[in-house]
Amino acid sequence: MQWVESWKGRRTAQALAEWDAPIQVCVRKRPISKKEAGKKGFDIITTTTAVHPHACAFLHEPKLSLDRSRSIVTHPFHFDKVFDEYAGNDLIFQTTLQPAIPKLKEGKNVSLFCYGATGSGKTHTVFGPEGGRGSATTAADIGLYHYACSQVFGVAAEMGADVFVSFLEIYSGKVVDLLNNRQHINLLEQNGNFIFQGLRESHASSVQHCLQIMAVGTATRTTQATDSNSTSSRSHAIFRLELRVPHTGTTSLLTLIDLAGSERGVDNPSASAAVRREGAAINKSLLALKECIRSLHVNSNYVPFRSNKLTCVLRDCFRAGTCIMVLNVAPTNLTVEQTMSCLHYANRIKEYSHAAGGGSGDAGGGGVPLPATAEDLLAQLSAL
Ligand code: ADP
Ligand code: MG
């Protein structure tokens, strides 16, 4: 069965039924950096490393009252999975993408996107140290895209599929091809599908070949980042592996997305007009993403994919299959406001998905009430 959408963006009930499970929402806390320790930042995030409904991240918000007394207010947030600062990329891969990859054999799609403020660990998660340019020295550092490549070629061999790799970036409202010198890509809509006009889709014959192709793209992205002081944090990077079976025409798609830093959308009156415009564009794209996910889960018969370049590009990710969101968070009080706002965004997405499906695939837990406070959670855990 195909993902059916008319050109006005309407979906059929059939397509809805193919949605395997609600989007899985996970949180990953990174370790305190030397820089944060140097600024006397302290850890304000604690986690329970269980799965839903006991997976919880607590943000301990430091408060200073008018009478100068200090207190801590603890905010609990529930997710499908929570990873603490000791979880490496290998564990993240094993518990998120790896179980979903066999779905590609059924012609389904698998996607994972990392959301979070700049410096929270999104690029480290998807591409490894220095966005794939640095050498990963341990299994905990190897980027998810590398692990995904290793698995996808096994699946492709079983299917008799060819693997095509593409790597693009959305920056300042433009879509550019990272495997082809940042050529601009036009998005065209044809028979309800989006076509990336001019996108280079390189045929990869092996894992090593795929990584070689990607080395060009990660170098293009990170060089630009150093040139203009972290442009990459203001862009969405999208890595796609498409599996095509020549005889049957079956296709399936694996997509990994390193989203732009979410704080770019925060109003900053001292920023230049250009920076604020750029921030507003990022904010708009992240809101559009949230709105599409909401529409997908509330059985709305209209999903506004066309409202933004990011959602146009990501539409295929929401075709039948599995979608995983990883919220990356920095651990300290130095970024408390950004972290709080990201936790609320991710929590909203989890609420949409659980309202639709109640429990997320392997996470299970349907029917168990979510604990409202830290004390309730501890009581539930001790009763297990
Ligand atoms: P973002 O892409 O969200 O802006 P980065 O992935 O660039 O953030 O991470 C910021 C810094 O923190 C980088 O130096 C990165 O190597 C480091 N870092 C991020 N996550 C981890 C982690 N889980 N373990 C060790 N270092 C990490
Ligand atoms: Mg980054």
C-alpha cells in the first residue's frame, strides 16, 4: 500500500492505519563539559533510566526569591525513553533505531530526528564528534548515521535492494545539496509528491563506500560551520538512505535529521535584524514540524506539510513506518530556560502521540497512570 495524499494534503484512512506506532519521544542528557564546569555550572537534570511509563527526566530549577532565599523547584517530564549522561551513541542506536531498521524490508520508512538547543549534543548523536569529521575513538562516540549504514546494507542485501545516499541542508529557507557543492535544490510538487530537483542521490555499493560519500558531505557542512562561526547550528541537516528494489519498484527510506538549534527562535532584542530573521525562520520551521506531528496524531484529515520547507522535505519520514524523536539536553543551570522550553516542546509531541496511540510500540505501558510527581514515580518504581 502506498502513502496516499491528494494534492491538497488530504490523507486517507488507509494511510493512517499504516502508521506503525506513535512517534517515540526520548530524551538524552549529555555530560557536563569542561567549559560549563569552568563557569561553575551545576547539574540540574536527573533521570530515571527506565522505559515508559517510568522514564522520567527531572529539571531542578534553581529559584531566587525576593527575600534572596534560594529554593529548587522540580519539574518532572515523562518520555518513552530517557538516557543519562553515561549512555553512549551505541546504546542510543541499539535501543532506538536498531529495532526499527528491519521495517525497511516491508517497504516502510524509519526516521530519527534530534531536537535541542545549540550545544546540547544533536550533531554528536547523529554524526559523532565534530559532526563526523573528528575521529570517533570509542563505540560510544560513533555517530548514529554510521551505525545505521552498517545495518542498512545487511537489510538491503536481504531485499535485493540498491542503496542511494543523499545529504541535504536547509539553511536560511534554502535547500542545498551537501553532496554536490551546496547546489540549491528546488522542491517541486508533482501528483502530491515532493520532488527534489537536482538532488544528487549517490549509489553506494557498501558501508565503506557510503561512508566515503558522506565524508564529502560532513566536510562541506563542518567547514562552513567554522567559516561563519557555527552556521551548522542554524541549519537543519538531513541524511537519507533510500533502498530501491529494482524488480518490484519497492522503496523504503531511512532519514536522520540534525535540526537547527531550537534557541534560535528565542527573541533576543540585542541580535541583528538578519540574525533575528533567521531565528524567526527556524522558529517557524520547528513550529511547523510540531503542527504536522499534531495533525498526524489527532486524525486530522489535513496535514500542513506544505507550510514549510522543513516539513516538505520531511514528509516522506511520516509515511508508514517508525519515527523517533531524541531531545538532546545540556545538563546545567547555565541553560535552564532553553532546556525547560525544549522539554515542554518534546513533552507536547509525546502527548500528541500518546493521545493517538497510548504507549509506544516496544515501550508498552498502556493503561498505567503517569506519575505526576517525583514521589509518585518513586512509589510506582518501588512497587514494581
Ligand atoms: P549541537 O549539535 O546540539 O549544537 P554538539 O553535538 O555539537 O551540539 O555538542 C556540543 C559539544 O558537546 C561537542 O563538543 C560534543 O562533542 C560534546 N558532546 C555532545 N554530546 C556528548 C556526549 N553524549 N558525550 C560526550 N560529549 C558530547
Ligand atoms: Mg550541531
